[in-house]
Amino acid sequence: MQKTRIVCIAVSLFIFVFSSSKLVWADTELDALKKEFKIMQEKMEPLQTRIEQLEKRDESKTAQTESLPPKSVLSNYTLGEGFKPFGESGVTLGGFGTVLGDKQQNSHSSFRIKAFHLYVDVPLGEKFKSLAEMEFEDGGNVNASDGTEGKILLSRFWVNWKIHDKVNLNFGKELNSANGPYNLLYIHPLLPTATKPLKVNKARLQQQITGARVWGNLFAKDWEVAYWLGASNGSGPTPDFTDTNNNKMLYGRLQVVPPLGDKGELKVGIVGTNGKDGNLHNARENGTGVDLTYYYKKFGLWGEWYKSWVNPSTQADFTSKTFFLMGLYKLMPKWTAIVRYEENDTKSTAKTSNFVDGNRWVWAVNYRPIPPIRFGLEYVKHDEEQNKIRNNSLIGSVSMMF
């Protein structure tokens, strides 16, 4: 009996000790898990904050896309959706164009095909890509007998080499990044109006240039930075015809997108150019410019400014300054109102000048039944200072891309 009692006590003591040790071990494991979970939480907090920031930014961009005309990335973008006739080769055929009718104050009214562009976009492996684009201006009728001859020209042709995620090398004829974001947007249905600002097509800068350029996109924490550095045929509006006199232009553009979150999207750019125009008495030419685009919900603001100093070797020096400021507002889901003011001002050290300067107001409204198509109606009030004339016009247009 005594032995039985001793055995029971020993068994009970063993069970108690074993249970206590398991409880202690369980408590120790629980503490370890809690500590590890806390460490993981601390690591996850910055990631969660970043996710929330990106979600807010995406929501802001979605709101902007729904409220205003689509915007193009100011770099190596693809035109339209295109047509891929060769299966999975990646080759894309596409195009865009504009048909318009206008009534000008000092001219006859007309219907015409303002321009039609046809392009082929060819990927050449993982690192290389090529694009070729033909442009048919005013119907492309180069033998018109009524004095309204059109043009057929190679608008763009380039090969792009992606050296690194942040570095691209581009050769050929491409859009001139020094001419600002309106020129880079380029595709007719994406542009707010059928008439381009004087700053784009009347400034001392080409819309396309032939040469070589380095470009890319950088990220500094939450900031986005895009850059372009290049060399092309000479500066001025018409240097591309020949390049036998070693005239060249060096140019650079820097664009910054600060993190605004749900406060909209802001892009700020600065431009610098240095070159020589062989078609203007071997003129030396320097230029600088700034631009800004801001989109917030139903509102958009767009401004560009550029000034150049031109020093011809055989005639008086002059400066050319041009700018525009444009506002956009979403009226209804598919309707947008636009108002733009612009100036083109040339001042020479001589008493006379052959440059037609002036200012222009543009009031317009757009209707987009689907994203690739834009119907536009605009009234242009144009005053030319030199000739002291007013050349107002009413323009209706249809632009589409595929």
C-alpha cells in the first residue's frame, strides 16, 4: 500500500513537472512568435504606406484620364492601338489623320484632308525597336494646279537601342523634344485643337529633327525624371534639307513629375539649345524654354515658353520669343472646353523685319464619342502686328487614329 502511494505521488509529480515544462516552452514560443510578428509589422508599415500612396496616385490618374483628353507619355510611345497583321511578331501598322472644314476671314472656305499619317512600328528583339512614318499633307497632291499643293514626306524614321532601363540611344528622324510637350504629344486625336500653337509651328524650332539622342526615365524616391540629350542638323525652322556645311544643334530637355498624390499631376520641363542655322547667313543661335502641364479632375492647365537669340553673320541680330497658355475644362463625360492665348514676337536690332508677329486667341470645344476619335469646333481670333490685319477663322474638324 505504501509502495502504491509512493508510485502515485511520483507519477503525479512527473505529470506536473512535464506539463509545467510544456507550458513554459509554449509561453517561450508564443513570445518568440509575437516578437517575430512585431518585426514583420515594422517592416510592412513602409510598404503599406507606399502602396497607399501609389493607389491614391492611380486613382488620381484614372480621374484625370476620365475627365480630360488622354495624354501621351513624353518618350517612346506607341501610336494608337494599331493593326498587327503578322501574328506574334510584334509588328504594328497604324495611323492617324484629320479632316477639317474652315472659313477664314480673308480667304475662301474649304474642306480638306489636313494630314494623314501612316506608320509601321517594328520591334527588333529585346533591345532594339524601329519606327517609320509617312505623312501626307493637304491630301498629298503634289501636282495641284490650284496653288494648294500638298506634300508627301518621311515624317519620322528612327532606330532605338535600349542600353539600360534608364538609358536609350535613338538614331534618325524623331520628334523634337526641345519644342515642348505639345509637340511631343503629336497625335491629332490626342491634341486639344486642330490648330497648333504658334509656339509649336512658328517658333525657331523644328517639329522633327534628324540626328542622335540619348533619353530615358529616372526615379528619385517618389519623383519621376525624364531627360533628352541630343545633336541634330542645324538649328532654325528649315535646316533639314542639306547638311553639307557642318551646321549642328545641341539640345537638352529635363522633365520632372513631383509626387502630388490625389492633388493631380504636374509636369515641369526646362529646355536649352545651342546651334547654327546655315539657311540664315550661318547664324549662331541659342535658346531656352520652360513648360508646365497640370491636370486635376476636370481641370487642366498647359503653358509653354521659348526664347532664342539669333546672330546672323551678315545682317542684324534678333530675338524670337513665343509662348502659349491654355486651359481645359471637362463639361460633360465626353465634352471638353478649351481656351488658349498665344503670342509670337520677334525683335530685331534693325528698323525693319520680315517676320510676321502677332497674337492669337483660340476657343474650342471637343466631343469624343470613343477615345480614338475627336470632333472639334474652334474659333480663332488672329491679329498680325506687322501687316496690321486680322485673320479670324472658324474651323470644324474630325481626327481619328487606329
